[in-house]
Amino acid sequence: MMRRILSTLLTFGLLSASLALIEPLGSVLRAQELEADLPLPVTVSTLAPERVVLQDELPGRVAPFRRVEIRPQIGGLILESQANEGSRVTAGDVLFRIDPAPLKADLAIAEAALARAIAAEAYARRGLERSDTLLARNITSGEKNDAARNEVALAAASLAEARAAVARRRLDLEFATLRSPIDGYVAAGIADIGGLAALGAERALAVVQDLDKVYVDLRLPAARLDAIQRAAGQGLGLVEILTDRGRVHPQKGQLKFSDVIVDPGTGNVSVRIEVSNPGLALLPGMFVRARVPRGVLPDALLVPEEAVLRAGAGGAQVVVVSGDGEAMRRDVTLGDVIGDRIVVTSGLNQGESVAIRGQDRIPAGAPTKVTVRGAAALPPAGQS
């Protein structure tokens, strides 16, 4: 009897537990069915044509606007150096002084030779005057008069040579003071006081670089050169420079010129960009990237990158929402990436609404009923 009672109680408990589990499961299924019947929520944006400047992002290296090597034109001992590494100098500032004592001695010798030549030339002219007087009186011969005239010519040539020698020695004395020919910054590798300045030395005494403006040298395929040059001629925009850390340089550059020779090994040409350099943000040798304009799309249609769905075989799709709230996937052809948006070259029309959030829940095939939650404001072309 007791066993029968226990069996009945156990059966009743199991039935109660089963009912307790089935009831929540049924609630979940009914909620899912209700949710499936509701339209899917999506956020849309209405397409409007925009003017877009197409750009190529190319790697480049910074080069100084001007670079001058300070090399001696006379040899000697360096007595003074006012060139400090990294310091700014202006044109005409003294950088080095070479020992002038030997040069002053050479100048003194040249000046003495000049004085001797002046005296010899004056003596020869007085001799010619006397010869001319005697020849007029038929006291001397024409041959002696010609000899006196020749002595004057030789003395005049020696005088000119002596004057040139003095000018050269004075120039050498000026060369003992080395000045900066440009405004700029002194680079590393400065010659020390007490060092020897030698003509034709492999190493320069110093290097001065003009860094207020710099060049960015780019290498690009020759096939792209025509489009970039046309864009520059049409004034489509300046070149944006990005540093190695991805920061945008505060000043934009201009295309100055390009190489006329194509590298036969790579098929590339060189392009040079000139850009202002406040704060010396760009230093010679740095690797940067340049966004170079190459064309313009006057009426481009752009969608956010996250709005694009990838289809099979590498194709692309977007979800277009009609005016009556039906959404359907559509194949599109994509073009350039502009910031965080993509140009759609075919498959969309002006004024259509494209789902930019929630579109991944729209199945392929038949139209799907959706609820539009609101339109998102998109930034202008070229902005992120």
C-alpha cells in the first residue's frame, strides 16, 4: 500500500515539473513568433549627389627645400667655429674662421710685387718718352725706340699680373671666413676647432638645410602621372601630408614637378611636393604618405562602408528601402573609398534610401517589411 502511494506521488511530481518547464518554453516560442511577425527595424540614409575629389595615397620621403654643404676654398687650421648642431642661422652668419696668418703673409708678398711692378712700369714709360724725344731729333734709331716701347708693354703686363695676384690673395683672405649662404638649420657633423680645413676633402665642414619648406618625394606608376598632372592643372586641391604616426600635417603641399624619366626596372616616376613646415614637424629622411588629387566626380553617390554587404564571388550589395517600407538587397558596383564611405558607381539612383544599420538582417530574395527608425546624418565627402 505504501509503495502505491509513493509511486503516485512521484508521478504527480514529474508531471508538475514537466508542466513548469513547458509553460516558459511556450512563452518564448510565442514571443519569437510575434517578433517574427513585426517589421525589422533599420536606419536609412537618403542618397544625394556630392562633388568628390579622387585621391591616391602614396608613400614618400621628406627632403630639405635647400641643402648647402659648407666646404673651404682655402686650406688651413680652423681657429673658430660658431656653427652649433641644430641651431638656426641666417644668410651671412659666420660659421667658421680659418687661421688668416699665412694668407696675410701671402698678401703682403703680393702687394710688394705690385709695388715693384708699378715702379717698373713708371720707369719704362719715362724711358719711352725720352726715346720718343731723341727719335724726333734723329739722335736715336727707330730700333731703340721700338725696344723702349716694348719695355713699356712688358711692364704694363707685369703690373696687371701683380694686381691680379693681390686681388687673389685678398680673396683668399676673405675665404678664411666661412659664412652661411642661406637661412636654415645646421645639421650634424660639425668640424671641430683645431681641425684642418683641406681643399677637396670628402667631408664637408658643416651642412645647412632650409627646412621652413620641405619637399616630399613620391614614387608612383607612370600610368597615373597624367591624371595627377591634369588634376593639379585644374586646381582640384592641394596635397595632404600624413606623418608616420598617421597625423595630418597642418599645411597642405603643392605639386611642383616630376621626373621625365621612367625607371625601366619598376615603371615608376618621381614626383615632388612642396609643403610649408611650421614647427619642423617634417624632417629630412622621414617617411610620410601623401594624398594626391587625381580627378573629380561631380555627382558621386556615397554610402558608409558598414552599409555594404558582401555577396558571393566577391560582389557587393546594399539594402534599398522603398517608400512603402519594403527593403530588398541590390547588387552594386563600388568605386573609390572616401574616408569611411565608398563611391557607388552603379546600382543606385539619386534620392533612394539605403539601410545603413540593421541591413544585415534583411535576407536575400523577396522584399522584407521594415520599420525605419530614422535617417542618420552623414559627413560631407572626404571627411571621416
